Amino acid sequence: MGRLVIVSNRVPDPRERDQPAGGLAVALADVLRDEASSLWFGWSGTQEDFEGDPKVAIDTHNKVTYATIPLTPAQHRGYYQRFSNGILWPLCHYRLGLMNYTQPDWDSYQDVNGMFARALLPLLKPDDTIWVQDYHLFPLAQMLRNLGVTAPVGFFLHIPFPPWSLFRALPPADALLADMAAFDLVGVQTDEDADNLKECLRIEGLDGASRVMACPIGIDPVKFGEEARAAWDGSEVKRLRESMHDEPLIIGVDRLDYSKGLEERFQGYERLLTRYPEHRGHVTYLQVAPVSRGEVEEYRLLRRQLDETIGRINGAFAEFDWTPIRYLTRPVPRQVLAGFYRLADVALVTPLRDGMNLVAKEYIAAQDPENPGALVLSHLAGAAPELTEALLVNPHDADAIADALHQALTMDKAARKRRWTLLDTEVRSTTAGTWSRDFLAALYKAGKARQA
Ligand code: ADQ
């Protein structure tokens, strides 16, 4: 295979020490480390005014060439904030009520995809394999084909794909499905997503045009486990451990996003304190939730709502020497986070919908095999069909969350070890490495089949 070309909305700055919190950036960094030569193309994260097409900035770091372009403030609003994050994100997370469709945003989305294709074209080489990432770039394969690109072009959707009954509520649903059919291969996280997408393509008469493959994403569990062990003796983990006075710790780690079910989760924790008062004064719940997409109205509202809920719960239950919830809205370095996971007795991962959820896998990889913690996981996360030995809950059900937390906090070591061993086997069998290898092998084959 020739060079791998990754295209994603955002390309992280390789020289920044603290990489952004987000599953896609984390998984791709793991993949590109192992490639002989590769190009990563996308938005630089900056906004500036320009006429016509922007200038491409090139930077090479650790064998990866990073090629980035800026967006204009108007493109950032229309393509990124509104169409991608204000329309496609809620739609794909089954939240039609939060979807605010307007035609100019759709126009902007298509324009920026066209601009991406034109800026990428001169950088391409004849035997490249192009792998496009995520919902910001559904139209890209079609746009590249229009410019004469014949290379294999694959797509991976990191978020869920909803059933036709929901997807059809999007005015340009037909156009987007036709765009998806222009890829040689479309990868999604779960069988449920694959079935939903295949059904949509079938209804549109597009089945057969492109292959759909369920290809669950994972982490690098060996590396993450090492980071967790290394962080154990670091000053942050030590401080957290000392502050716990041998009392149990529950951890939650999520981008501050309405899909993550944070409000419902806090209510579940509150229910634990009400229904199982023996945990009062003992258990601490640490929620790390770095602010994300702060420019989008729904995210600002969510942040205010969470501030209020946490304030209410802490106000109602705290003692002068005990706080039920510790809440951080800034990012924590990954190594430190790995150590926090290892220290935590329970991870609380309860998204209302999630493509996969890498935090659940990171938590498992970070555990001490001799004394592992317990995972409480939403059955609506893409990780749930794999991580069946977790304590699975309905994230809308506060009583179910409270019961699962109580079970996790009181589970004996033998039961924790038994569950964790099975979960660890799963996390080690579907990794960032198997994800990219399986996808790229299938893409290569699909590309060859089309060219034949
Ligand atoms: P996300 O919605 O970002 O990803 P997730 O899979 O949980 O969700 O990945 C988050 C990543 O960011 C994890 O690696 C986590 O460690 C890191 N992170 C979160 N909070 C952090 C913090 N405070 N400090 C530092 N790092 C933090 C999207 C989809 C998911 C899918 C991934 C990958 O929404 O469903 O699993 O892409 O496909």
C-alpha cells in the first residue's frame, strides 16, 4: 500500500504538549505513529479572512506531514458550528429537538467540503489511500471524484448513525446519503449503526454503491496501561490519593456535551446518596468535563444547568469535611488522567448515545489487575455490545444508576477481578491498531474492486 492520507475536520498541532480532549484525535495519533509515511490534512483550528481558496500550511513531525488550512469566521459558523455541530451532531445522537436546520448552513457545509477537496488535490500522489474522518466531511469523496481523483477513498463515522425514521428529518438527507455512497467503504462503530445506514441506503436505492462495515474503534491498551502505572507515583495522583483518606472514588471523564448524559448521571448519583445513605460522608465523585464547543448555544446552556445541579447536590449533602462531587471543567493531561483512572474504584460512563466511548476502554486498560475497579456503563454507548461484563445501565434511569453504583461500590474483589479480566480481554482484542488495520485492508480491497 502507498501513502496513507487522513482527512479530518481538525488537525491537532503536533507540537502542542497537551493534545485536545477528543476521541478522534487520540485514536488517530495512535494509528499514525505506526505508519511508514502519511499525510494528515484538515483545518488548522484558526480563523482568518481570505479571498478564494486559502493557503495550505505544511509541517512535518515524527514522519507525519501535517497540511492545514484556516477557515473564515463565516465558514467556521456555517460549516462547523451550525451544520456539523448544531445539525448533524444532534441528529446522529437521536436528538431531533436540538437540530436547527437552515439552508445557508447546508450551503456553507458543501462549500467548505469543496474547498477541502480543492486544497487537498495538489498534495495527492498516485498510489495514496485516502481515509476521511467523521460527519464534517460526508461530501468529500464525491467532491474529490468530481476533481478526477481515482484513489481509494474511505470514510469512518465516529458517532452513531440513526435509523431512517430519524435521518429523513434532515432536509438534505437524500443528498448526504448519495454523498456517502461515493466512498469505496464506509466504516461505522457498531452493527446497529451499520444496519441503520444500510437501511437508509437501501431506501434511497443506493445499496450496492458502497460497502458498509462495522469496525469498532479502540485504544492502545498496552501503552495506556503503562501510562497509568507510570502516573501512579506522580504528584497529582499522590495528591488525589491522599485527599481520599482511603475512601472510595468514582470517576467520570467526558467532554462537556449533552450526549454524555451528565445531568442524568448527577441525578443518579444524587439518588445513590438518598437511597443508600451509608455512602454519605464516604464516597467522592470526581467529574472531569473539559468545556467543548463553548460557542454553540446548547453547550452554554448545558454548562449553566450542570453548575446548578452540582451546586444543588453539594449544597444539600455536603458536610463541613466532605464534598460529594468534585467538578473540573478544564482538561487534565492524559498521563495524569490514566493515573486517576487507576486510583478510581468505579468509573461512571453513562452517555445517552455515544458512537463508541473510549473513556470506558481507557478505564479498563488503566486498572491494577490485582485490585481492579468496576465499570458502570450505559447500554446506549457503542462500547456496550463489546463490554458486556460492565454493569450496564439505562442512562435515563436514575434508580438504575444508583443501584449499579451501589453494586460497584460493594462488589467483592473476586467479582471485580472476574469481570475485569473479561473486559480487559475485550479491550485488548479491539484496539486502535486492529481498527485501522481492519478498515484499511477492507478499503484497499474495495478500491481495487472498483478500479477493476
Ligand atoms: P468523544 O465524544 O470525544 O469522541 P470519547 O470516545 O470518550 O468521546 O473520547 C474522549 C477522549 O478524550 C478520550 O480519549 C479521553 O481520555 C479524552 N478526554 C476526555 N476528557 C478529557 C480531559 N478532561 N482531559 C484529557 N483528555 C480527556 C468521539 C465519539 C466517541 C468515539 C470517539 C472515537 O463521540 O463515541 O468513541 O470519537 O471514535
